[in-house]
Amino acid sequence: MDVLKKVPVREQAAKVRATNFEEVCYGYNREEAMEEASRCINCKNAKCVQGCPVGIDIPAFIHQVKEGDFEKASRIIGEASALPAVCGRVCPQESQCEGKCIRGIKGDPISIGKLERFVADWARAEGIRPEPPKEKNGKKVAVIGSGPAGLTCAGDLAKLGYDVTVFEALHKPGGVLVYGIPEFRLPKEEVVQAEIENVKALGVKIETNVVVGRSVTIDTLLEEEGYDAVFIGSGAGLPKFMGIPGENANGVFSANEYLTRSNLMKAFDDNYDTPIAVSRKVAVVGGGNVAMDAARTALRLGAEVHIVYRRSEAELPARVEEVHHAKEEGIIFDLLTNPKEILVDENGWVKGMICVRMELGEPDESGRRRPVEVAGSEFTLDLDTVIMSLGTSPNPLISSTTEGLETNRWKCIIADEDNGKTTKEGVYAGGDAVTGAATVILAMGAGKAGAKGIHEYLSNK
Amino acid sequence: MITCKKGEKGGMYQITRAKQLTDQIYLFDLTAPRVANSCLPGQFVIVKMDEIGERIPLTICDYDRETGSITIVLQTVGASTMKMARLQVGDTFMDVTGPLGRPSEFTEMPIEELKKKKFLFVAGGVGSAPVYPQVKWLHEKGVGADVIIGARNKDLIILEDQMKEVAQNLYVTTDDGSYVRKGLVTDVIRDLVENQHRHYDYCVAIGPMIMMKFTALLTKELNIPTIVSLNPIMVDGTGMCGACRVTVGGEVKFACVDGPEFDGHLVNFDEAMKRQQMYKTYEGRAILKLQEGDTHHGGCGNCGGEV
């Protein structure tokens, strides 16, 4: 074995998976995991742990994998993370734990994500469940949103003995893990529901169909329903559109809508009632992970799919692995291309999109080179569907209905990074509601910080 | 304080009254304490019948904070609403979320100011369901309002008796003249204002998009500020998906969080009507599937055929 090379992971062949919604990556088996774990040099001052937003003791769990004690490995991960099977699949490890791995200086870093996933999948198959704390402390905390931030915060507080209720606006818990990330990247029943069951096993209650700000306000939760503190992890919010002509035509969707129909409502499955556009040729505008998810969903539903992105490949915000998978499956990348207008037929449906070629100019405030139009380079893409994946702006529902909860100039809730403290006493926040759209693991980190902040607050109260 | 929590599935969202109002319109009372406790006129719920069901936005027609019950009214337009129409007392909806949307603007105005205004409500067809709680709310606050109910024919008039109890004056009209009078709601408005010299400060028109469009055109001419309630396609109802976007005064708004009520003189109705057609072929196919089983594979000219 070449210690500089990671053990490759098995995947469903690109041609086959492009037509189904089964998971792309098969993950390691026992032997592969143990072999990969044996590459870890067990650094004393482990850089990988510093790269993990929830601070998993990575060398310790990998050591247990190497020894074949997967149960111990899963307990070590479980101390820090409530959602290891999710994180093992969707974390951008290359820029976090694996990005800091010493092995990565000369050769491949340890496949920490794949090992985490293996351990979590093994524990699930073995029926290993976290145990609720022996003693409750009698204090009640409300968590708003059952996405990665909320579940993490709820899990951590439950472990400390709090009586935690999570309020979810949709009919299923999981937030972006359920409505946003597709089945082929993150299986819903098998992985997401199972990890939510683990959080519930800690004693966390989840009440679905509660839109905080409408069904009940934060002030009512604190003043009338007896909660001692609230954590807001309500997520990213409203999808952005470009503001170009034709954007309200039939056949133009936000990536959120398209993915929610397919993921949460299971429109890809004929047995479910929710419809989704059956498209011939689709343009997905944007270059993030959400754009890749929407593109690969449309491809699986039978369309020819183009990613239209105004910068070059180097600037694509999506994970390299996602871009790689998308290309393998046959997504066409129209880079340095920007939409100008959506063309609409006489019945109000999309029939094409006028785009212009771009070139990269001087760096802008984000440090990336600013794309500028190439004069006279307009051309028309013939299309029947456009999916806008341009990010989100904060949902004002909670901030506008909570007295004393302040937002910044981007309308995100103001909260302390270290402990989630907001401008309102007893109210903590974290995740996309605070930072704007980011990643699952950063939201989990914020959920953890919020739990710590709430514990400090209620311990001193 | 809410005592009935979800999780005890049997107790939640249980139907306590089911009534067919017309050929296509059904009324249900159901237990939904959180909704009943906080809803106001103008708001709506999203219901999902079972695991495989769609999320369907529906009007809250009435509510009882004491019993934790709400009344919803639905018109069968697609396969999902047809399935819901078959539900009976004792059955449950799997999910009911709400209240959603902003309450009617007037619920936030001082009562004294409301009492100075002359209100006109215009309800078209199933639009009586969202209009009723608004008129009732005003009536309970001592504010009188005139109401016009219009429908294609006598059989499609709903909530006439209930409306009579809360309206100052009730005018009923049918397109075909099969009941009370023959004419469109706009004919009645014109008659009231131009012939009977009634003055109105505030109009609320709710019904089919085409009726709201023409009512708004007329009230603009008559200089009556007018609110309409839009019912575009929605998925989550919390602002997340943007399916319900409408253009109001040249700006894109999301009906679920910015509405559903908007200034009728600023709404781009033509665009809104086109957007409502988005899933027509899918709905057609789903209805045929419901009626004929999964044996229909196109050729009817309605469903778009097999794709």
C-alpha cells in the first residue's frame, strides 16, 4: 500500500446514476476504512481538529477505526457531533479537517469525511443510539428550526439535561437536509431521519408545522409557554432573483422551489402527488453547491442541463467534488456567461435565454476577479426551463415579530459568534439566519456555540 | 397556552365537521389549536392530507380560539383537492400549517378610524370564504360593511346566510340570473355607486383572478382603494421557494410573506393568471389518474400526454 495515496471510495457509475436518485457514493467498507485509518499518523497537535467547526477528536476516532473498535469510534464522534452520517457526506472536508491534514502536505490527506461516514453508518446499522442524560435540570429551551444548527443546539442542550422542544415550520424535520440536499447526495429516510431519531433519543421533542412569527411568537414562547431561553436556527430565507426581463415566466424556478419539490415533496417519485416541471433543456444560473444539486436533479429527471455561471471554473463556489460529479454525469458548464433576458412564448412559457460572454477583470471586494461583459457577444440559449440559484436573503418573519431582536444591514440576525447571544435577553441564534447562506457544518458549529451560550446564561440565572 | 401538542396525532388536525356546500366546494372544521389561537382575517393555512399529498394553501374561513378549531373551505380543482373532498368527520389531515401570510391591513388600524370608513366587500364564488371572516371581524368591532356575493349560478353561492348575519347590506348576483339578479359583481358595484350614489372608502375583492382583475379596473375608475387576495401556486408558504411571486407596482413580491393581500390597482393580473396555469397539464393528468387509475397515457387532448 502506498501511504501517500488514500484508499479510493467506490461510487455508482456516472452513466447509471445520471438516471436514478440512488446515492452516488457507496462509502468505505470495514477493510477499506481500517486501511485508510492506518494512514493516520495520530498527530499530537492535530491540525484537523482545529479545522473542524464542531471540534471532533479526529485522531482519537480514527485510531479506534484502525483498531477495529467502531463503537468506541462512534462514541468519540458522538461527543461532538449529532449528525455524523450527514457530515461525513456533505461537509467540505477539503477546506476543513482534510485541508489541514499533515498527510496532505506530501500526498493525499486522510479521508476523514469518508471515515466519519463509515463509522456513523456502521453505528446506525448496529442500532447504536445515544442515551438521554440521567438527570434533567428542569429548564425548558425552545429551538426554532430543525436544520443542522437547530438539531445540533438541541442535541447538545439535551445532553446537558435541558428539556428541549424544536419547532419546525415544514411538515418534516431536517431543514435544508430534507428540502435542499438531494437524495442522491444524502439519503433522507436512511440517513437524515435516522440521525434525527438519534437527537430525539436524547430526549428532544420536535413539533412540526409551527411557523414561528406566525403560529406563535418568540415572546409568547418566553412569556406564556414557559421557555427559559430560545435558540433561533431558522435558516437562510428568501430566494434571490436577477431582476432580468422574463423572470416571472412559467418555467422559471428558484433552486429552492425546484429542490423542495423534488426532495421534500418527492416529486421525482411518481407515487407522490406534487408535480415538478418535466423539462427538455434546462439552464441553472449560479455556481454554488445548490446550483449543482439543482442541475443534477434536473438531469436525473431527463433534461439536458447547462450551468450558466458568470465567472470561470476557478471561482465556482461549489465543492470540487460536486463539480467533478456533475461533469461526470454530463452537466454542461457554460462558464463566463451571464443571462441578460429570458425569452417567453405567447403562452407565457420560457423558450430561451439571451446570454452574454464575460471576461475576468480586476479583483473586486471579494478578492475574486470581477467578471465584465464582452461587448457584442450576446447569444441565445434555446431552453424550456431556467432555475435561478443565486443565494438567498434573510426571512424577516422572526426579526419583524420579535421585540428587541436586532438585525444588521443585510437583515441577518445579530448574534455573537462565540455564544450565539443576540440583542434580546434569553434569545440566541446561529446558522444561516445569522451568517447568510453557508454550509451545514458551519451551522452546526453555530448551533454548538448557541448551546454553550444558553447553558452559561441559564446556569447563572 | 396550548395544551394539545402535535405528536398525539389522533388529536391533531381532526375533522369535526365536513359539509359539501356546492358541487365543487367543501367546508371542514378541524382541530388546529396553534392556528386558531393566532390567526386573523386575511391569513391562510397550508394543508397536507397524507404522506404522498401536496401542500395546498387554503383560506381560513372561520376560527374559534376557545375550542382550538378552524374552518377551511376548499374548491376541487385538482386531484389533491378531489381526494381531500372525500374526507369525513373523524378523519385527520396529516399536516396543517399556519396561520400564513399577513393579516388584512385593516386589522392593524385603530377601530375609531375604521368606523369612519365605508367598506365594500366583493366575494366571487369560493371567495366568500376568505371574505366572511373579514366582515365578521369588522362586525364584531362595530364596523359595518356592505357585501356583494357573485357566482356563475345559484348553486355556486356559498355562505349566504352566515354573511347576512354580519353584513350591513348583502347583495347577491348570478351571472346567469338563476338567483336574485342577473349580472356580474362589477354591474352591482357600478349600480351601487352610480345609481344609488353609495360612497365607499375601501373595497376588498376576493374571488377568481379574472373577477378581481375587472373589479380592480372598475374601482380604479371609481377611485375606491381596493385590496385583493391572491392565491398563486405555493410550496412551503414561508417565503422559501418563491413559487408564489407576483408583480405588484412593478416590484416582485412573494404572496406568502408579503401578501396574500395586495393593492388591487397595482397587481399584474395577466402575469398572475398565466402563472396559475403552470401545472395545468400535470393536474389534468393527475385527475385522470385518480378517476381512471394509472391507465391513462395521453390522447385525451387535455393532459399533455405522456412526457
